[in-house]
Amino acid sequence: MTSVCFYFEVHQPVRVNRFSVFQIGKESSPYEYFNSQLNQKIFEKVANKCYLPTNNLLLELIEQYNKKFRISFSLTGTFVDYCRQHMPEIIDSFRSLVDTGAVDLIEETYFHSLSGLYDELDEFEEQVLMHKYMLKDLFNYRSTVFRNTEAIYDNRIAKKVSDMGYKGIITEGTEKILGWRSPNYLYKPVNTDIKVLLRNYTLSDDVGFRFSAKGWVGFPLTADKYVGWMSQNQGDLINLFMDYETFGEHQWEDTGIFDFLRHLPGQVLDKDHMDFVTVGEAISRFQPMGEIDVPWAISWADEDRDVSTWLGNDMQRACFRELQDIGRQVKDQNDPHLLDAWRKLQTSDHLYYISTKGFEDGAVHSYFSHYDNPYDGFINYMNILQDFKQKFI
């Protein structure tokens, strides 16, 4: 039997305003950094193209297949904050999905931050606890599986997450850590007993990135073709992890992405040797097939599948150091508004926009960015950090 584990990241970043060097020292509130109008506009657009229609379709499919179609989500705190402020009906639609019993929720850092890479992990733990309490409050849910921001993972993070009581953790099934081995099994870290679910990045990216690529050998991708590919995979489970915005936003409705999703469960369940599991069911059902040793951080981002997406150039590293330094001083002030603003500035997307990678990676970064170029993003973000430092601490 081979199980299919569908997991979706649901995230919206906190974009900032244009901020020139001449504004440094003049802001009256740290919340003026954030572009509330742009954030609301983009959120509502994606909500109507992706979140609401896809949630409705998934609920229909879960009911149609008597809960044999099973899925998992991680909802970032920034995404949930947008829902609360602008469209609370989206939270209701996720509650309906969770209430079916066929949906798992996954915990992560509340602000989708890079705090797992900080010198000390106290901020990381605080954000994870914030996310835990949010899921308890909104969904009366307690997860046993953790997924760090963009699947960032190393031995240190795995040990910390295990010590916090989680039974499973998600990351990328890259050859950097697997070598010749398959991602279609559970593994365990060298330094703890937590179970590691590894993303099958080839099959995941076939949907997330290549679905509508007319020059791709798999185009057009139909549900029966895709399940045919999956059925040829050996192993315990196939982890299909992708951005939820794949459905309707990254891949528009006219590409046929919703028709693909509608027919996928039936194609899988028609196979005698295939079924669906949630992430929690996967770690309960299967045992690790070996150990992985990850002394340096990996992620699911870009071709490099490491943290160079956020820390690959001098501009990004300078911002990251400044961000950490500000945090140490903010926490000494015991001001909840400053702390909240600093945490919004930690959202990983801010450094993602400053990447100078080229080729396909660069094109993806440019697609998501609201800046003209990475250098514009660096100057703007660093100006904000300097203003924060000068004005508020």
C-alpha cells in the first residue's frame, strides 16, 4: 500500500510601505511601516480566486468520497490575521474542513519567520507557542506535527521541535540529505526520535510550478496521468507538499487546475494499492526507514533547496543581523506593540524579495515581489530597520 499525503501551506506576507532615507526618525508608530491597503487588496484577490473556491471544492470532495480523501494544512499567523480583519468567513470555511475529521492542521512559527535560524531559539519557541494557542483558540485543535517556515530544517531545529513535544516534522526530500534513498519513506534525525516527512519535490512541483507550462513534457497534466506517475513510485507514502495558492492564483482557473483537483481523489482511490493520509496519520502508520544527518539548514525553496533564498547575498545577511540585534533590544522594553511590529518585520518574505538569484529562481522571486528589483527592496527594508532602531529603541 502506498499512501498519498497532501499538505498545503496557506500564507500571506505582511508587505511594507515605500520608506525613504529622509523618513528615518520621523515615524510616530511602527505600524506605519506596513502597507495595509496593498495587503488587503492582494489578500482579498487571492481569497476570491483561491481560498474560498478551493475550500468549497475540498469540502465537497471529502464528503463525496466519505472522508477517504484526506488533507493537511498549515495556516500561518499572518494569514489568519488577515482573515480575522477582512474575511472571517474564510476561517469558518477552514473550520468546516477541520470538522470533517479528514483534515489535519500543522503548527509552525506564527509570523512565518526565520527565527529557527537565530543564534538562540527562544524567539522561535515563543512564535511556535503563539501559533499553537491560535489553533487551539480558533479550531480547538492540537497538532502533533510541525513544519518550519518554508520547510527550513536541520539537526538543531529537529532536536528543538522534538523537545517541544512534536512527533513529526516536515522538510524537503532533497538528494543533499538522502543521496540515493527515496523521499517516499519516513526517516529520523541522527540526534532525536522525531519522525521526518520528506516532500517528493518532483511530483509536488509538477503541480505547483509546471502544471500550465506548455513547453513541459507533461503538459497537459490530467489527473489520470498524474496518478499514473504516482502509482509507479515505490515506498510507504508520497508527500505532495505545495503552496495552497497553487489553486486559482499561481495556476489560474482557466488552466484547468480545479478540474484536475476535482478528479484527483477518484483516480487515486480507484487504485487498489493507494489511499490518502493526513500528516498525523502518516507518522502514526509508518516507521522510519533510516536516519538523516542535516548539520546545515535545508528548505523547499529554489533549486538550491537551502536557506540561500533568504541569506544568499550580503544585503540579506546584513538585514538578518540587524533584525536579530533589534529584537534583543525590543524584548528588553516589554512593549507589546513594538514586539508585534518587530515580529511582522521578521516574516521571511521581506528577505525573499532581496534575493539576487537569476534564471528560474530569480523569475519566481520577481513574480512575488512588489519591488522593482532586489536592491530597491534592500534599501527600503533597511531604511525601515534603521528607523525602528533609531525611533523606538
